[in-house]
Amino acid sequence: MHPLFRLVRRTSTLLPHFPSTRFFVGAASGDPEFQPSKIKIFDRDLKRKQRDRAAWLMGSKDALVDAVAENLLDRLQDCKRSFSTALCLGGSLAAVRRTLHGRGGVQELFMMDMSYDMIRKCRDVEGACDSTMKTFFLVGDEEFLPFKESSLDLIVSCLGLHWTNDLPGAMIQSRLALKPDGLFLAAILGGETLKLLLVFSFEGAKNCMYCGTNGKGGGYQSSKFSSSTALELIEHLREMGETNALLQRNHILKRETALATAAVYQSMFAAEDGTVPATFQVFYMTGWREHPSQQKAKRRGSATVSFEDIKKHFGSDSTVDGPG
């Protein structure tokens, strides 16, 4: 058992050991210290199965997730310190591994996902690993981190945490797992993601079907990508493991409704070349675990210059423009 793990049951060796890779089974939700969240929004079992399927469908590269991972990891270049021990937590594991490129001075990297197939796929990608970095592969749940307190220098989650039932709880666990002055980086999809598809097209398709017609006819970043057809966009979401996992979802999506949704989306939003747009809203989060060396806000009332003094200096009618 790795010394950084807590309550990790190494019940079986899932894959043979390699010189720079290890495979472990994370703490199970049945352990006394890992009680399931009382908040139930998503079907975590279904999400694991969706990620199992995505592992077999996904290609070697994905422009969307690579762009998000690149933007997220670029923040490491703004830091003057190094992070020797890092955890990549669920989501777009392969994209993070591809785009890390030695940033952050990571010497020991843990790749963790709830899907065994996703972890195995990530491990088996040729040429993805930095030979100077020890890599460990862990099957575990973002809602039950199996790491000791103050054991990690860096935690990165790229497009994974938005499927947790208790996001604040998962972030608290991440904070506890970080060493003092440890860094937390995350990217999650926002509520405006695929709004055109989810609201306008799907609702329009349901209305068409109801009427009996055939249906033909940090900070955040909003990025637009194109797919050849709406059906290819839906298939892309399956490859990403981003299909619906709400507990209160409609369990039966009729084929006719899916085809009508694609037709409505195509007719309403397709470009002249026939491609359809897809908008993804991404929220980026950066946080540090507290440490005495960090800058602290000055106490209230300690300012030596008042706004009145500033107004007198610049003139009462003057304004100071901000960025942009």
C-alpha cells in the first residue's frame, strides 16, 4: 500500500505492475469513514457505466477536452514553486496526462477515476507518460478520497466534479488532502453548456412528436465547437462520458424523439456548410490551502488613504478605468 493512502483496501491486483506504474483499488463506500452523501442528484452507478463505455469509444485526442486541459494546466506556469506529488482526479484524465508536459515539476502523479476501464485506457495510451515521473493508477470515487490529510502538493480535476452529488464536500476533502500551501485546480461544465440542444431542440422535438408531425423541418469561458451533424454531437458526448446521469431523468428516450431532436437542431442552427455549433461553458477554479507564508488581507480600518483623498487628487469628475 502506498504510504499516502488511508483506508485503502488492495483487494486484488487488477493489472500487472510496471516499472513506473501501480494499480490500486480505492477505499470503498462501505468503509466506516466513507458514508455516502445524503444529497442524491446523480446516479453515480450509471455515471461509472457511462465512463466505462466512454473508455472504449473515445479517440486518441479530443479538441474540446484538450483545450480545457491546456487552459487549466497553463495556470501552473504562473506559479514559481513546484508540486512534486499530484493527483489527477476523474474527468478528462488522458487529456491532463497528455498536456502536463513537465509543468509544475510533478515527480509523482496519481491518476484516479471511478471507472476501471477508463483508468486502464489512460494507462495503456502509448507515449503519454513522462518517463521521469512515477505514475500510479487508482480506481476510486471523487466523493471518497482515499488520501491521508496533508499528503498532496497539487490536485487537478478537469471536467469531472460536476457529476458529484456533494460538490462542496468533495472540495473539502480535496482541501484536507492538500499540504499547507497546496494548490487545487479544477474545471467544471456550467449550466449554459449545450443550451441550444437541451432547451430549444429537445423541447421543440418533443412538441413536434406530441403534435404528431415527423419532426423534419475563473470566471468562466464559453467555447464553441462544431460537429458535422447533431447526431455526431450526441455521439461525441457519449465518447466524453457526458450523457445524462440525473436520478430523476427520463429513463426511456424514444428513437423517434432523438431523431426529431437532431432534425430540429440541424434545421435551426446549422451553418451554410451543414455543421452545427455546440457551446460549452467552463468554470475554472483555483484555490490554495492556507499557509502562514501566504499574503493576508489587511485588517479593516488600516488604510492610510481615503477615497475622498483619491477624489481630490484625481478630481471629482475623474474616473479610473479598469482593464478592458
